[in-house]
Amino acid sequence: ARVGGMLCNFNCGFLLVPMLRTLVTRLHGTWVAHFVPLDKAYDFHQVVATVAFAAGVLHSLAHVANFIFWSGWSWGGTVWCGAEDDGFLQCSAVTGVFALIAMGLICVFSLPRFRKSKHFNAFWLMHHIVPVFYVIMLLHGRSYWKWFLPPFAAYVLDVWNRKRNAAFSSQVISTALKDQDVIQVQFTKPFSLNVQPGQYVFLKSAAISAFENHPFTLTSSPEDDYLECHIKAVGDWTEAFSREYSPSNIEDAKPVFFQPRMDLQVDGPHGAPAQDWSSFETIVLISAGIGVTPFASIVKHLRDRIRQRNALLAAGLKVPRVLDLRVRKVHFYWVCRDQGSFSWFIEVLRDAQGELGDMLQVHVYLSSVDALGDVRAVMTHIGLHCYFHEHKVDAITSLASITNYDRPNWGSIFSRLAANHENERVGTFFCGPHSLGATLGTFCSKHSTPRTTFVFHKENF
């Protein structure tokens, strides 16, 4: 019982630490990121919460065993509720039962089937009983405040700092439907806001919900004078956002999003795994579907930096060190199920290829088509290759690289990358489903050698 109680005390307090968003954001890009897996902060938060719940169950079962097998233990005294000799009111059994129930509800509704589905509201609502849970824990154990107070004080300070420096109201500038379920939204950017490629923000719209806020990766470049997100309608909130902020939603002869009530409340930007891309000379960007969003910002940033450098050089001016780029090679892999998914980002890639030249290698995969599945597919495949070799652009995307109508052969890809980048640390960044992320992590480990190291960063949706 004591072991379970101590583990529960420690983990229930410590689970607040991975949620210190301001601290995590500031540590990205520093030497700490080389030793601490900051991109796994949320995963670590889930692990700590799971251990806390398991320790709570162990603590409870041990007390039940004491009641059954130890004759010196009874349900009397202050077990249910009563004052101890020094006047401290303690209700061990009552508060223990309620704490375990609250912890169980929070853990169950944090499972992917709720958190990553249309039932997100259940996850969101259950996390709002966390303050009640902590009050119960403080009543349950008279020494719990020692474990709780330091991380809680750090969390309060972190929230206060975010509200003071990273929270603002923003007016929507424009929206556009880029696909049947993806909406692009651009909104005003405070002049003093410091944004890094790959970061994300929390958005809240009072027109949809007065309380809910959701994280979305910024797809705008730091050089842009606005902020931009691409939001895929996959749940109640995002579907409502796509409907309410659609450019076809008209009121008083103009889009509704121009109305003051449609202003967005923004919290951020916050650090993300993709933010560490600038620490490498060679980077591999791998995305699946809408997971391309953090890399859109990186590619735009590289394009804008090269443009600025070229403009200064053309004018015979000195290029300042702030425009220097450590990155020398970018391998970009984008896997989509259908052709329509390419529409919103292809123009950016096409523009970036013209500016970056050989620095950027783009590999696009259309995974829903089996390139050699039947005669028609074979003939289409041959025709598209002939068109590419004749016109030097892809017939589908108009990129200077041909579309691959198959799933990527990651083993072959990583073998080729390892051979072409000997004696290098290759930053490998992924955003997409967890299953593919696990596969890529395995290939990174398998193809890392004393001469070539693949440093893997992943962001799952």
C-alpha cells in the first residue's frame, strides 16, 4: 500500500511537467533537445498518467487485502471520515474511491478512440475534472501537498506566461476551400510575434464554442505578415469551423468571417518536433496526407530565405548572417491516398522547386493506385513517364519530379539516403499516422551506422 501510494503521489504531481508548453517551446532548438526527447512530451504525459492510475489501483487493492487478511486493521477510526488527534480532517476511504473513479474516467476518455475521433468533446470535458481530482487527492493524503505544490506552481506560472505573452485575438483575413474537407484560413499576426517554422497554435472560436480550443500547425512562413492554418474536417468542431468560416457563407453581402464575432482567440505559437529541422545540414521530411502542414511552413521559409539572399546578391549587397542557412539538402516525401489531396500544397512545392533548385528533392506518392496492378494501370504509368521525359514536368502535379503511383519502399529509400549522406547526421521528420511513424522509426534505427545517423522526430495525428 505504501509503495503504491508513494508512486501515485509522485506521478500525479509530475504529470503536469510535460504539459509546460512554454518551457518545451523554449527548449526546442537548444542543446537540451539533443538529450531530452521533447517531441515526446505528450506521450510521456500519457505514460506518467497511466503509471499513476496503475499505482492508485495497487494502493487500493493493498488496502483491501489488509482489510481481509490483517486482523489489526479495521474500517473504524478515520478510514471513512473523521478528525485525527491534531484536528486534520481525513476521509481516506471516501476520497480514495472518488479519486480512483475520477482518475479512471480521465484515463479511459483519453484513449485514441475518444481523443482522435468525433468524440473529442468527451476527452475534452473529462480533462476538466482534473482540478476536482487534485482537490480530492489533497483531502485524501495529508502529505500530498508536498508532491503537488512544486509542479502545480510551475504549471500555473506557465499558463500565466502563455496568457500574458502568447494569447491574442486575431481577425480572419481570408478563407478558401482547398479540398472537399480542407479549409485554409489566414488571420492577422501581431507585429512582435516570434514564429518558427513547424510550430503550432491553439485556436478558439466563440462562434463555435466558448470553451473549446484545438491545436493546428502553422502553414505560413515566418516571413509572412499573417498566420495561416489548413484545417481538415474530421470532427464536430472542425466540421463546424469549415462550415461557419466557408467563403460561401455570406451575410450582408460579404463572408461571415469578416464579422467581429468570428474573430479567433489564438494561443501560441508552441514548440513542435519539426521545429528542430534547422539543426541539420540534411533533412528528410516525410508526411502523410494533411500531415504535410508543418513541412509546408519549413519549405516556404527556405524559399523566402533564398529569395531574400538572391535579391541582395543581385543588387550587389552583402548578405547578413541572419539569412545564412545550415540546411544544404532537403528530401521531401509526401504520401497521399488520392489526387485531390495534392491540390492545396502543389503550388508551394512548384514555386519552391524553382527557387531552391537541386537543394530540394520532391517525391510524391499516390498510394491508392497500384502502378502495376492491371493493364490499364501499366499503360497509364508508361504514358505518364513518357510525358515527364518529354516535358520535364509531371502531368498530374506539374512538378519537376514525377508522381509515384505506389506506396514508398522505405527500405530502399533509406538505403539510398545512407549511401548518399555518409558521415552525416540526417534529421528525419515525420508527421502522420502512428503506425507509419513506428515503421519509419524502425528504418531509421536499422540504417543508422557509425558513418550515417538518422535522427528521428515524429509528430502523430
